Amino acid sequence: MKYKTMKTDIQIQDEATLLPIATVAKGLKLKSSYLSPFGYHMAKIEAKPKKQKGKLIFVSAVNPTSAGEGKTTVAIGLADAIKQLDKSVALALREPSVGPVFGIKGGAAGGGYAQIAPMQEINLHFTGDMHAITSANNLLCAMIDNHIHWGNDLGIDIITFKRCLDLNDRALRNVRVGGGYIERDDNFTITAASEIMAILCLAADEADLIVRLGQIVIGYKDDGTAITAKDLKADGAMAVLLKDAIKPNLVQTLEGTAAFVHGGPFANIAHGCNSIIATKTALGLADYVVTEAGFGADLGAEKFLNIKCRQAMLKPSCVVLVASIRALKALGGKTGDLTQVDMSALKEGSSNLIKHIDNMRQHFCLNCVVAINSFYTDTAEETAYIKELCTNIGVVCEESRCFINGGKGSIALAKAVLETCEKQPSKLNLTYEASDTLKHKIESVAKNIYGADGVLFSEKALESINKFANNDYAQFPICIAKTQYSLSDNKELLGAPTNFKITVRDVELRAGARFFVILCGDVLLMPALSKNPAALNMKVTDGKIEGLF
């Protein structure tokens, strides 16, 4: 079967013959009996985690900009380069959410010659995981309302669990539900922000998934007692819908590198990481596993380390921080044509990169490499400045040209990463202890990771914090939901801002996911479409999809 790469900044049209998925699995010594194929090039796998033999390489980035940083593209190119160095390697990535695919973000399968494939299928319905999560979530909602309709034996007074949909639909931010008998104001979240998405990605196995589903708090009695999905006897039916979704998906890059693509939580609302099951399965099959998390290191990396690594007892051997010259100029305040040389903006924006490096090395105590995602418009002067900057603070910096050259465009980066993996093991210092108060956990992330002077709490947030202070949930980590565009909770504060405070407007419990969501600024749980979304340019001609990038 022939497969065309997508077109982005540089117009590339290439055809690659993908390997049968059984061949990809064989390269990992994964038995064919563990595969449930979806056509020739995708498969669900029966996760049979072995003893972890692989070293984990975590890819993150500077704060995102409209220029694009290319974190996923670099992660894919890095894995392909490691394979070209004759090492056993696999990817562990998130699967795209349909909402952003049809919105401003577009697809999330990499770009150019550094892609996972088949791109169209992965970006759309894939193996049905998103639909299963949406259905399980909304089944629980239906069972809540049905229980109330038939007498409300549990005494549900307040409903906190929300319906979801895997689309960007601003009209669902505020809805009226109930049809008369329990009519109330409500709202939807996007599927990628749902608690069930977070649960699927944090569950250790099927048994743990079922336990976590039962622990979801759906609401409260009038005396404040929490009511769970298990109380409602909904956990079993939800698990039925997620029976196959819990199994990791196996695909490949355009160069045939194995890629476990499973789960897709948003990083500024959920924890932004692919599933623990997929990551651990990959670590049991390959010597090196390249993974990533959403948005910049202040969101994705912080949650990867403080939530996922804490719960799964994982520790990366190397962190790769991705930046592009044009993104750094945008972070320095440059607007308009980012291909134009502007050393002043580049220097100003580089403060963002330095802050993320300091967080990884000084705070989390992890080995770090910087990857410059190179564009043909970059100048030698701009690139030399970033490399010298990194050298002066003792960080290895290499360019990646994987977009136009695939794996061979990241060989130097791969060598630097592999060398770093063999250095003194990372220690992984976490930002807070489980025993710390909820308020202290929030302040620790704000001050140590964002660089804030402090935290302002609304009355509603303080009320929620006090409610959870001395119960069984107090040990949970936190998932701070804020803008991805700044280290602060104000998207206008670029670079590495100082002399600011973040504002917490509310705190929500995700008992099944086992963390608290800390709502800051004006971040929303249901995204919206832009004036000119990607959907406007998509169509089907003679059975072929056009405009899906």
C-alpha cells in the first residue's frame, strides 16, 4: 500500500511503502498471537509487560507558539535516528483528538519525513479508542440521570460529572439538560479532557482500570458525602465499553520504527501523557523508548514527572527539550514574519528555553539535551547563538532536520541523547511530597516551575481546598490547568516572566484518575473552532481525503 506524507511549510510529496504490522511487531519480538490487526498497518496488542529493559527518553519543548515547535516531529525523527544507529527502539506517543484536528492545530502525527503512519487513520477514528472513551463517559452520565428519574435512592443532590464530546464545540460550554424532570445548567468537556481519558492512561492494567472507574466521584449528597460510579453500579458497564480501548495500539513511522500510540489527554486540563500500559509495554520490548507529553515543559513535562512517573514509578534517562528559532523569536515578542532575522527577539525569547532547562536540570535533577528543530529559513547566526547559549550553561545542543531528512536528519541528536543516557543516572527530584497540603503543592509548582512569586486563591478555590484537606484524597498529586502559551497563567506574558502571581479560581477532584485539577486563569475544558478552522479545507474526492494535515 502506498502512503503519501502530508504537506506543511515545505511542500513535500513522498510515497513510502509501509511494513505489514506483523513485521513491525516481529522486530520487537512481539508474538503474532498478541496482535489484533486493524487492516494491514495498525493493530491492537494484548499488553504483556515484561521486565522493563529499556531506557526512557522524554521529549518536551519550550512554550508553544503559533510558529510551531515540532515536538512530536522531533520525537519521531529521533526514534528513527536511533534505529539507524542499530539500536532497539520504539516510540510511545499520544493519539490525536479529532477536535484539534479539525480546528486550528491540525493533525498530530508528526510532519514531513518524520511521521507515524497511516497518518489519516491515526488522526481520525484510528482504532476507536476516543469513541469508546466518549461512550463510557456519557453512559455514566445517562445512568446518573436515570437513577434520579427512578427515585434517586442514593440521594444525589449535586452532580459534578460532565458529558463529553471529541469535537471543539463552544456551544456545549453552557447547556441546559434534563428535559423538565431534573432540568439544570450543565456543560460538556472535550473527550481528551475527560476523567475517563486520564484514567485510561494512568491505569496499570485492566483490573486497575475497573477499580479506578468505580472510584469516580459523580456527585454529592446534601450532607457532602461523595457518591461514586461504583455506588451507581456503573463501573462494570463502563469497563465493557473500554475492554478493547485499554489495549495499546501499534503502528509505525515512515521508516518502519515501531510506535505505540495510545491515549490522548490534554496537557493543560488532563495530564498530557500517553498510557502507562503502552509506555511500560514498549520498555519491556525495546532498549530505548522515546515518549513525549503535551505542550511545553511547564505543563507536559511537569505532569509527566509529578503525576505519571510518580504513579508508574518511571524515571527518564534523558530529557530532550525542543525549540525552533522562529518559536523563540515569537516568545521574544516578535510578530509578523518570523523568518526574518531578529536577534533581539531571539535573545529575549531564549529566556524561555533557559528556564525550562533549569527546571529539568536543577529542579528535577534530570539529564538534558536541547534539540533545535531546524527550518530552511534559519540563519547560521541564529543557530550559532542558541548553540553557544547552551554550551555556556553546560547543555549539549544539536540540530534536527528530520522534517526534510527523516531519521538521518537527527543522527547527531540521537548520538548526543544516547551518550547522555549512559551518563550518571538521573535522580528525579519531584516537586512536592504526597503528604504536602494541597495548597503547598500548588504553590510549589507555581514558584519552582513557573517562576511565580506566589498564588492567589479565590474564595471558591479555598472552599474546595478545605473540603479535601483531611480526607482520603489529600495525598493525590495536582494537575494544574492553565494557558499553554506562557509560564504564567496570562498568555500575554512571554519568555520567562518574573514578578507575577497565578490565580486559582477553583479546584476539582478526579478521584478515579487520582489527582486534583487546579483551574487557573481563563482556561476552558471545551475548546472552540477558530474563524478559519482546518475543517474548511477538508474534503473527499473519489474516496480520497484532501486537506488533512
